[in-house]
Amino acid sequence: MATSAVARETVFALRRQIAKIEGTLSERLEASAGAAPVDADVSPQTLTLPRNLTIVRRGLAVASQDAFLSTGAERLDAALSGGLPKAALSEFHGAATRDAGAVAGFVLALVSLILSQGPRLPVLWIGTSEVFREAGFPYARGLHAFFGIEPEQLLFSEAPRLLDALWVAEEAARMTALAAVILEIRGSPQRLDLTATRRLHARAQSAGRPLFLLRQAGEPEPTAAPVRLILSAAPAAARQTIAGPLAGSIGRPAFTVAIGKSRTALPGQFTLEWNPDERIFEERRGEQGRSQESAPERPKNPLPVVSASRRREDPAAASGAVLAFPAVGSPAAGDQPSPRERPAHRRPRRTG
């Protein structure tokens, strides 16, 4: 019995070590010397276990609720088994460069949730010169108005090369003086491989801080991040008033969130709105959970976009054949310069 108990403890220790290396949530296997042996052919979901032995199926979240960042959208949080992990690397993808604003806005909303639940520590945003040149920097007044983030709380590190940005991210991910670290990358560079993301994920786990990886126009690749969300901007709904929706107005910012990768969830798509007053995400009603036939049809604008021409009733005729421009250096016959206008260097030279 003593030998069997020692063997089980060794197996449990090896499983926890393997789960830590893979970056998965480790299994809670607490055995005692008096525990009965468990049949390997029986599923853990239907097995009657003793009190001092807990077996959890691999892949399920075995952690307290404090280990996850809840977005406020119940269906998305339930799909992610409680929310986004706080002490881990999380990926946020934009399919095109034009989605960089939506990705940045969604991540800033997550930072607002982190700051509201813990100490208001600074946040470091790391990127290359190419990234900030294409996507720009966040607007200071918008940070305070929409997310409650003071401009001095958001620090920026602009690196000339991707290698420098990765080095700064690894060093910053181990610091507990930062509330979160944001690393923004453009495209699918070779240096951001599985080994690099494993180092970033390990640093974030050891420090107990989130590291958000923003990808502009990047292809989904194997990484160590447990969660990958694909983001894009969704059409804003009308502003809600006491009398109802205000026609022609722009309401809260909306995001289309698709689960591209998760170890605990199936692929899904959600439409979330950010509430800048309550500082929380809300799932838009009518976009998910019911068919398009039951969704209310948007009213059409009866007015024309462009007024009709007053001079004539018929619209402009279609354009005719497209003609190519003459080649450079080959003017037409009538455009030849006169002998007096000919440049001096082109005149015939004298001989003798």
C-alpha cells in the first residue's frame, strides 16, 4: 500500500508538471494513502469518488473565480468558463488593419475592468514604429471619457524593431508594478513563434498579470495563448432615450467578438456593446439567440442620399471608351517644338 501511494503521488506530480509546461490548467488530483484505486476505464464525470479524491476532466477550469476577468456578457463569460484568464497571455486578432481601432478599443475596455477591480497601477503599451504609424495612438480625452483611464496611467514604448519590442514585453511581463502589458504586432512575423509566446505566457503567469497580444492583419498561428479572440467593429445602434431610440443618432461602441481559440469553449460569435457609464460589456439584444426573421427590421430612409439634378431629368450617361495617355517622350506631330524653341544641346554641332 505504501508503494502504491508513493507511485500515485509521483504520477500526480508529473501530470501537474506537464500541465504547467503546456500552459494548461493543471488537474486537481489529491490522493491520500487510504483512497481507493480508481478504475481508468470509468469516466470522471460519472464516477463516485471518495471525499479526499477529486478528479477533474482535463481542459476544464480548475481555479477560483478571481483568476478570470469577467466581461459582464454572461454568454461570453460562460463560453470562456468564467472569462479571460488574468495571469496569462491572451490574443486579440484584427483581420485587417482597419480593425486596429476596434481591437484597441476592446482591449482598453478590458484594461478599464482590470483597473476597477484592483489597484490603479500603470499600463504599458508596447509596439513598433510601424504599428503606431499605421494605427496611431489612443486619444487622451477618449481614454478618460469612455474607459476611466487617466492619460498618465497609460505608458507607451515605441521600439524600432520587433526584436526590441519582444524583449521589452518579456521584461515588462515579469513586473508586478504594472496592471497589464499590451503588445501590438503587425502581420505574422517569424520571430513571434511558439517559443516566443511561451516565454511571454510564462512571464505573465509568474507575475500574476495579464499580457494582451494585439495582432494587426495577422494569420492565426500556433501560440501558447489559451484564448484567442477575433474582433471587428459592429454597427452602432441608436442612442436610447426615455422616449425610445433616437433616430439618426450613434449609440454605444459595439464589437463583433468571435472565439477563435479556447481550451474550454467551442467557437462562437457575439455582439457586445461597451457601456461607458457602468464600465461593463453588454450583449446586444436581438443580435444573438434568435433568428433574423424575428429580429425587428430597421426603418428605411425615405429621403434620397443625393438630390436629383435640376438642369436635366435624365441621369448622366455612362462613360465611354477609356483612352490611354500618350507615352512619355512621344508627343504628337503637331506638338513638335519649332527650331528656335529647340534646346541648345540638341542643335547640330559644328565640325572642324
